[in-house]
Amino acid sequence: MTYLLNSASDFSHEALLGFAAANSAYVTAVHGGVVRSTETPEGQPALVIGGGSGHYPAFAGWVGPGMGHGAPCGNIFSSPSASQVYSVARNAENGGGVIMGFGNYAGDVLHFGAAAEKLRAEGVDVRIIRVSDDIASNTRENHRDRRGIAGDLPVFKIAGAAIEAGADLDEAERIAWKANDATRSFGVAFDGCTLPGADEPLFHVPEGTMGVGLGIHGEPGIRDIPMGTASEVADLLFEGIIEEAPQERSGRVAVLLNGLGRVKYEELFVVYHRVAERLSEVGLTAVAPEVGEFVTSLDMAGLSLTLVFLDEELEQHWSAAVDTPAYRRGELRDLSAHADRAPRTEFYTPGAEQVPEASAESQAGAGSVQEIIELFAEVCATHEAELGRLDAVAGDGDHGQGMVLGTRGAVEAGNKALTRGAGARTLLVHAGTAWAEAAGGTSGALWGSALTAAGRALSDSASPDEAAGVEALLNAVEAVQRLGGAQPGDKTMVDAAAPFAQELQKQFQAGGGLAAALTSAAEAATEAAASTAQLKARLGRSRVLGEKSLGTPDPGATSFALLMTALAQRLESVAR
Amino acid sequence: MTYLLNSASDFSHEALLGFAAANSAYVTAVHGGVVRSTETPEGQPALVIGGGSGHYPAFAGWVGPGMGHGAPCGNIFSSPSASQVYSVARNAENGGGVIMGFGNYAGDVLHFGAAAEKLRAEGVDVRIIRVSDDIASNTRENHRDRRGIAGDLPVFKIAGAAIEAGADLDEAERIAWKANDATRSFGVAFDGCTLPGADEPLFHVPEGTMGVGLGIHGEPGIRDIPMGTASEVADLLFEGIIEEAPQERSGRVAVLLNGLGRVKYEELFVVYHRVAERLSEVGLTAVAPEVGEFVTSLDMAGLSLTLVFLDEELEQHWSAAVDTPAYRRGELRDLSAHADRAPRTEFYTPGAEQVPEASAESQAGAGSVQEIIELFAEVCATHEAELGRLDAVAGDGDHGQGMVLGTRGAVEAGNKALTRGAGARTLLVHAGTAWAEAAGGTSGALWGSALTAAGRALSDSASPDEAAGVEALLNAVEAVQRLGGAQPGDKTMVDAAAPFAQELQKQFQAGGGLAAALTSAAEAATEAAASTAQLKARLGRSRVLGEKSLGTPDPGATSFALLMTALAQRLESVAR
């Protein structure tokens, strides 16, 4: 139940503003989330941690010295958009590159990934850490493919401390993955949570039972078992995790007993009483254990236990001082000492991006690129209804609209970039960002990233030739494949895009020229799409867990083939 | 709903042990609660804060440098017993006296007061701070008679910081009261909380309404009004408090937006967004505002807003560093620096009290005192049934049993003290503690304190003479009156005890000797009791709010008169 709201649609945003107002000593709200309100050392890697809202204190509550540099905040239980992630990362980055940290969910993988593409196109080194601590969500062998739940806290705490202690980007990335590989969580749910404005919880656990292996977005658990006493629940969670204890271990563990929202603090302590006994029985010492609410799921009734099997390095960073709105640890010293933390006064706002200087050749090339974007926008507008019908088979039928909105946004941004003297590379990066922003959803994020990635094949100095054009298209396909986490055969757009890229490269290398190669490639895409179309009664599964958070389903291979065919025809007619 | 428990009766205790296990760097469990696990500077006043359980992080979560020295923890929503408070205070005290801080509820006033009596009898200076921030519970003119709710946090934070900064007992007491006088809270409830093991909440707020002026023990509020939006709720709370803003103010306020348990963090931030706007409108600056769960009420759905109108002194202490399990603020410095906080190894355990050396005269006197206690125990045993019947008119009929258990405990403790060579003073203090412990409830606390207070009139060196005996009886009556918070006419035991004391003093001063004076005094008590007996159809109201937490009701004047008459007769027959 949500008692306090003004409007369901403004809920997350108002909560973010209220959070920033209450914690102005730590954070400032920027487009898409929050960053530290104080200056950070130049050259220090920026730890950008985030995900959907509804998990407070995760993630915004952890921004401050010793932990996060910024937190993009999506809507309730939805990944922040690529544009939100980009804005926060852009604001947090201070010359040392970016570590993006988030729980391993398809939506987050996609949107953080798209933002990373864009930053990389701008020359920023970005590393990605997917937290995957939930032992209920995959096998021990596939630890890095598990979902992220309360393990977010220790992984980000340890990474943040390593950075505070002077780690560079490589080192921080290494330690963060090491922390994730040493972290195991297991949870149970007793009742579901209710989205703001909704009347009913997302699920109910049957009376007298509990859902084992809870998720933090209203996923009820992987199986129901009879309700236990507090000690029995403690035993269940402890035994699940201890089975995965590494052979070689220091005997020291970070321990986190995390309430999901509606379980009382006193209940958590009753459970911890038993956990402490079990730890002692197996000879494990709890280092700075934490019992409370850390990664919540609105008002969900449930809890999870997390252990991090520490070595000396991990323990040092787990125990280090940290000072954030909702997570603080360290020695006493008066706040007045904070005065030497200089307040930060300049922040990035979207739309105010600099346009780097470009050569006349690249500016001319940018004009050609813009023509192709406009052509593609026309193709999408012409085929809007058909794309909608394709999508309606498996999705919600808004793919046509999304493509029209996205290409229209890209065209506008491209024109604006042209008038500001942008080169070909910058034009594509701006157009890609605008596409994702205007179209929204998964499809928007993928296409936007494709344009951004294409831009990386070009430059703001040289004139883009046909070879660069092919390179750009290959980059775009590769970005879609990487970000979507899909392989050929997964029944997504990649089923058509991969043969498209293969054929394009082959024909161009054979010397047929760009337009001819594109036509052949579009034919290959159409053939591949047709051969898998019959199998597409249902949307193909992505390889990444938590698929439902992907948002708009991708209408896939058929629409890709259709659009490439139309585009090739238009380009050929223009070329003639 | 309580999801996690082993047994309802062990719930609070297991929670306390789990809490202590998870926070062993800060606290150690002792009889009755927790104290700091690290040494405190000798001569530093000890801040002992507490109340019932079910309010975590209040109060145990606030024990550590810069805040509490110890926290007695009662059962859910019940005051800790005098013996619990005493044990924690005894453990916390380190030569600088004790400040006891608690919310202004009758049960807490009584039991903390009784513990204070005992400590004072042992020569420890004790001051009492009753937090009374809830504007809904009494008028502005009677601020110090209001209930304590979330204002506990800023008052104890400020008092703890003052002590950390070097304040002595007088100074700490002054600042604590000043903080309380500057603190105002106002809350609303949306749904009640459920006690561990119970099936139903303590109350429901009618659908579509909210209860204004919530309490933190399941009190539903003073009136129901239609449910509002988040901003309307913020306005309601803000306007209620701002009406009481002092004329002269610095323009700076401590702000606390406190969730009672089931309201989500995100909801609190949506409300705070509006609060920040209102503060800005009236030109108030929030200093280190706090939004979260601080004084909870199990899983109650509700929230309260607290403002502390700061001057320079209060702001300094509000902003100062603090390091406790659940409330931390300060500058970064690694935990390894904690190593210089020496772990504490010696703690007080009840039953292991030292018996101070006593003169042979006082030891002999202790024997006489013990005879009187035994006589009184006989009187109680004889009249057990009658006392029960008296009590049954207004209470639950267990007064006779309570008096028998109490006096039996006192006799045992007295005998033990005698064998260990106790003087008269120490014997009475031990007997009083044992009485309260054995009898339990309000009546036990009052009678136990009466004995302890009586002890203060005697010494462990001089032989107790008749004048000292009179003094002891007067002290006892005065303690009952002070602790119970009742005046003659309030229809409690005091209606008989006050004339008893008056007549006793008068007759003894007239030279009639102790036994004769006691007989006259008992007659006066009987007469006074008879004249008020007709009015006693219902239990008299205590002057302190929250009467229902008083526990066992006092059967009052009649039983006091009966017992004193019987005692006087026995003493006369012994004397003859």
C-alpha cells in the first residue's frame, strides 16, 4: 500500500527531489539522478551505481565519499534510460573513467550499456560491473549470470572504498568483480509489494507459506514452502549460502541481513540472533555485520541474507570509512571538518553538450550522414503501420510509433548539430542520444546505441568514405548484438542483423561498392528473417535474466530486414 | 503482521541479543538492555535512554560515542522495569552521574524514577529528562506534559553531543531540557501495528481517513480526518508545528521526517519535497535534516514531522559527530582508528552487588529493620485475600498477590544482606530492589522505591534511632508521591499516605515515640481513605499522560491504610 503520493506518475521524480533536498550536503539532482554535491579529485574513477527506484537506500542513498559518485534513478522497478545513465555518468566523470555498477537485469544491462557506448564514443573509458549475488536465480557455475539483489551494497561499498584508497580504473574494476565473485545472497518473501497508485500487491504468497528465492522487483520467489519460525528461516538462508563457501577461506565474512520493507527491524534482529549462532558454529567471524534495510522493494515483506567471503583486500575495503546519506561508517570527527569539502558548482545538463571542432571535410560528411538519417526516417514513417502489425504478434504494437518518434528525434538533433558545425562523428552521437530519448523503451535504446556506435567508425576530422560507412554499419550491428545480449538463433533482431553484417562486409570487400553491398546485405537479412519467422509465435528469450524488465519487446528480425531493404532501395535510387 | 518470530514471549529478548551480536563493536548486552562495549572517560555523565521495545532504532540503536551510554529495553511497548533501568544505569555510570532520558509516559516516569531513587540512595547523582515533543497530546502552555515521540532523537542526540563535548551533569541536564523545550513533533497514522504473535493490528484507521496526532504505542491519533495527498499531509504537519515557532528564532531548524514502519522511504521523500518548499517559504534553513525511520512503532503505517528551533548552542550539538549502530554522522576516518577505543571487560550483573562495610551499630540496626520487613510481610500474607478484593473493584485483583510476592522477595534479600554484614541503609536498598523485582508492576515499583528511599534516611555507620525511623517513613511516602506523580485528591494511595506522613511527623515531634505516632498516623490514613472510598468507583487518573501503560493499577488509599494499621498494631504488640 502506498499512503503518501501526489500522483503516481510523478512519484519517483518527487521522491528523488525530496531525497536531494534532504541530503544537499551529499548530493545534487541532475538530469537522470544524483551526483555528489562536492568536488571529487581529478583523475579519480567515478563509480556510477543505479537501477530502478523503489529500492531505497539503493542506490541514490549510497552516493558520497567512499562509495558512489553518482546514481541514475529510473522509474519504479525500471532501469534508468540510457540518457539518464549518460547524464549522471557525464556529471560524475572527472578524468578517471567510469565504473558502472548495477544489478544484473536485462533492462539495466541494455541502458547502462548504451550509455557506456556513448561515453566511449566520446573517449571516456567505461567498465561495467553486473552484480549477480542471488543464488536462487542460477547455478553456482553461472554465478555471473545470476540476478543482483542485496549484494549491490557490499560490491559497491568495496569498489567505492578501493577508489577512495587510490585504485585506478583497472584496479577498481578488478576489485569490484572480485567482490561480486565472493558475494552470495539468498532470500524469502512473505508478501508482495504494491506499486504507487496501485490497489493490489504485485503478488501474494499463499497463506502459511513463504516464497524462497525472492526478487526485488516483485518477483515472488522460485518456489513456495511452508512458513518457518525465525530460526528456521535463518537456517534455510544460512545453509543455502554456506554450501557455496569457497574451499579456501579466511574465516572472515561480511554479513548483511536485509529487510525488503515491511519486516520490522526487531524481526531482523531475532533472525540475526540465529545467524550469529550459525556463523559461530562453522567458525566464521562476522566483520562489521549490517542488519537493516539496504536494498528494499517498496513495502515488500521479506528478507535476504548476504555473505561476502573476505580476503585481506576485500576486508580492508569493506571495513573502510564511508560517508553517504544512508550508509556511514568511520571514526568520529565533527561535521565542521566537512567545510573543507568544496561544494561543486558546475554540472552537465543534456542539450548543452559541446560540439567539438570539425574539419570542413567531416562537416560535409556530416551532411551526407544526415541525409541518410532523414531517408531512414522517411522509410520508418512510410512503414509505421506495417511495423506496428509485426510487433503486435508478440509485443504491444508500438514499434512503428517508436521508430517514427526515434528517427524524428534523430533528424532534429542532427540538424541542430549541423548548424553548430558538427563533424560526422559528433552528428551521429547526438542523433543516437536523441533517438533513444525520443523513442524510449528497449528498441529506442538499441537503435540509439547503434547510431552512437556507428559514429565511432567516423571522425570529426577526416571525410567519411564508403569504407568508413561500412565500418559504421558493422559497428552498429555489433552494438545491438552486444547490448541486447542476444546471439543469432535467439529470435531477435540479431537473427537478421548478423547475416546482414556478414553479407555487407563480404560484398564490400569483393569491391561492389556500398550501395550494392547494402542491397545484398538487405536480401540476406530478409532471407534469414523469413526462415525464423515461423518460429516467432512468441517473443524469443534474451539470455539475460529478468526479461520482463526489458520494456517494449523487440519486433525483431522481420522489421529489421524490412527497414534495411527499404533503405537500400532508397539509397540506390538516390545514388542513381 | 509479524512474519519472523520463534515465540512471542521471547521476541524482545531475542531481538535484543541479535542486535547486540550484530553491533558488538558498539554495545554489550547486560541485564535489562545494552551499554557501550567500549570504555568511557571517567567522570563523564552517562546518558541512559530507553523505553519499551518496538521502536527501533530507538533506543538501543543510539548507544555509542556522541549519544547514549546505555539503553534499558522493556518489553514491546512497555517501560523497562526499575531493575532493568537500574542495571543499565549502574553499568553505564562511570563517576559522572546519570542523565536518564525517556519519552513522557507514566510507566517510564515510574520505573526510571524508581531506578533513579535507588541510584541516589547509593550516592549517584541522577537527573531525569522527559521528552515531550508531541503537540497533539497537550496544549502549548503544557509542553513539558506532552507525550514523547520522534523528538527523542534530537533531544538525546543533542544531550549526548554536549556530554561528548565535556558538559558536566548540570550542564548536560540544562542543554537536554533546552533541546526538549525547542522541539515540536506532529504525526498522522494510516493503519495500526500488530504485536508479535497477534493476528490483528491494535487498531484500524477508517478507510479514506487518517488519524491525526498519532502515538507510538498503537495509539491511533486524536481525531480522524479525510486522507490527503502527500503534499497536503506535509502542509498539515508543517502548519501544526510552525504555529508554535518561537518569536525569536535563528532561522535554523533541525528537521526530522520519521516513518513509523510501513511507510516507504520513497513516500517520505515525496513528503519531504513539500516540507522543503514550506521551510523555504517561511525562511527557515534545515540543518542536517533526516528522513527515514528513527522512532518506529513496529509496522505501523504513519509518519511524523519534527522541528527543533535551533540556537547556536543547540545547532553545534545537533551537528556534532555521532557514532552509534543506527545513527552516525561525522568525518571520514578508517575504522582501524577505532582500535584505540579500548574494549570494556567488566560489567555489573544483578545479584553481584557489593555490600559496603558497615559499623556494628548499623549492622544491629539492620537486624531491627529486617524484623519490621518480616512483620510487614506477615501482615501482607494475612491480608492477601482482602487486598485482592479491594483491588478487584477497580483493578485486576492481583494486588494481594503482588504484595505477598514483593514482601517475600524483600525478606529474602534482607536476610542475604544481613549474612553479608550489611548496614541498615544497604539492607533497605537491597530489600527495595528485590521487592520491585519480585512483585513487578506499578505497585511493586512504588513499594520497592519506598523502601529504597527509606534507606536513604539511614546510614551504614550510625545506629538507626526512632527519629531516623520516622525520617525513613517520611522519605518512603515522599518517594511514592513523587514517583507516582499523584497528589492528594487524585484518588490513589497518596490520599492515605499524605495524611499518614503528616500525622506521623506531628505526633513524633510532640514526643509520643515512634510506635504511638505510627498508630495515630495509621488512624489518620484510615479516616482519609474512608472519606475518599465512595468516590473510588473508577481508578483515579494519574497526572502523567499515557495512563494505560501504568500496568497494574494501584488499589490505593484503602489498602495502604489497612496495611499501616495492621503494621502499627503488630509493632505495638512487639514493643510491649
